[in-house]
Amino acid sequence: MAARLRAAVHLTHPDTREPLILQPGDTPEPALTALITNPAAWDNGEQPPDEPDAPRPDGQDPPSEPPGQPAAGRSRKTTGTPAT
């Protein structure tokens, strides 16, 4: 089910760079939905989940590493006193 907006949202279209104003009650396309991160803008108070086929707003592929895991060949930065 597509999510509807509760509030007006001003943004720039990721492809055309055209300024857009989405109105309350609008159901934005998936590429625009990903750009609206304020939960208060949505009718149900939550940002809708990403569509599996929707392009990411930054045009990048999702990371292959699980969140919180360092990339292969990299170590995690630590803070505090080194162990002796």
C-alpha cells in the first residue's frame, strides 16, 4: 500500500533537479518517498519501507556489509585506553 503525505513537502527531484512541492494527501513515487525522511510528514507517522526496485536517492547500490560491521580488510576504530 502506498503511503500518503500528512504535510506539504518541498524537495528537489533526484533526476531532473526540478523543485517540487508535494501536497498533503499526495502519494509520492518511490524515488521521492526515499527522500522524505521526516516521519511527521507521513499520514501514519512513519516513513514507508523502501521499495525493493526503487532507486536509492544517492544513486548508489546498497552496502554489501551488514550494518555495524567493518568492511573487509579494515579494522574497527576503538576509543579508550589500549589493552596491555
